[in-house]
Amino acid sequence: MSQLALAHHAQVSPRHLSFVESGRSTPSREWIMGLAGALQIPLRERNDLLLAAGYAPAYRETSIAEPAMATIRAALERVLTHHEPYPAVVMDRHWNITQANHPAEVMFRYLRATPPATASANVIRLMFDPRELRPHVANWDEVAPALIQRVHREAVGGLPDATTRALLEEILPPDRRGPDLRAPLLPVVPVTFAKDGLTVSYFSMITTVGTPQDVTAQELRVESFYPADPETVRHRWT
């Protein structure tokens, strides 16, 4: 975006924007908020921007367990429960599972050799670690590049943060950490799990909180798994 276009979207003077960029002018709190809105900067980074300018953060980061988040917590539990008998999980911005419905817990317990609590698991580690789910992903060559693309595409703000980049560095060689921009985009890439004669195939849909005004609320994602074939429709994780 050009400086002129940004000034237009933020409804500020191009001259003032230039002065702020060069350090000749100090922006007000309202000016920063307007600029952040025009750039669609995530709430966490808006707080960082305000702090860098000497202002207090504008957005809270509330624990999902606090009373103020009761409405969102209830909605998440409702979504997870209503999605049964199929798996569904809630993840934070770094792909850590924070909640899971009963079918998801049973599925992960079945697929993993030494499963700790599901809520402590990280989806990227689960999928790429050869000691975890990777040996049971029958269509790994399709799923792996699609998942890396998802990490980049679904990063809040469009770019993986330092923690997510460190996660990719931990599990992938250098030439595999970026999205493959040459790969064709398919309508959907299901993941097929196969173990001990059982084969199930799912594609997923992602749900986010609309119009969030809290950092935690903006970064939550619900991933609901849907059957990709008739056999999976009939399977029950009990």
C-alpha cells in the first residue's frame, strides 16, 4: 500500500503520515488507532504499537476462564458438543489445543502411542512428529504441504509470529518452512487416518469470533472435522 493510499484509508493527512514515519511528528493515540484500523493490524499488535508510542494498551487479553469470557466459553462448549459425533477442537494462535469434544479426545487417544492430555497438545507437533500422528496419516504427501500453507494463511495478521516461526523451525527443514506458492489450490484436502485396519477421512472448517474486542477472543479458532466419505460418516469414536 502506498503512503498516499494508506493516508486515504486512515483518513489522515499524507503530510502528517510522512512526518510520523520520519519521526518529525508524534502521533496521538487516536491517530495510531486509526492507522491500525486501516492496516487491519491484529489486536495484540495494536497494543504493541500503542506501547511503542508511549500509550497504554487498548485491548485486554482475558483468560478464557475469567467471568468476563463466560459467554464466549459457553458458545465454544456449545459448538463442540453440537458437533458430536464428529471431532472438534479449540486452538489458540499457536495451534495449541485448549478444548476438545469427546470424539476428538477419543480419536487422539487412539492414534497416539503415549498420549498426554489432549488440551496440552500442539496440532503442528502432532502432525509432523514421527512419534505422534504422522505415521497414521495415509495421505501425508498431500496433507503436509497443505498444512504448512494453512499455518501461513491463518496466522493472525497474515504473517506467522516469532513463536509460530520457531515452531516451524523446530519441526521442518529450512526448505520446507515457507508455503509452496506454486502448489495448486484444491477445493479441500482431507486428512486420512489409518491404523490397525481402521481408516477415516476428514476435512475441516474453521470458526472464529466475529467483531472481537479482546486479544484472546480474536485468536481463538474452532476446527470442526467433517466426514469426507460414507465410511467416516458411519464411524463413531466411543
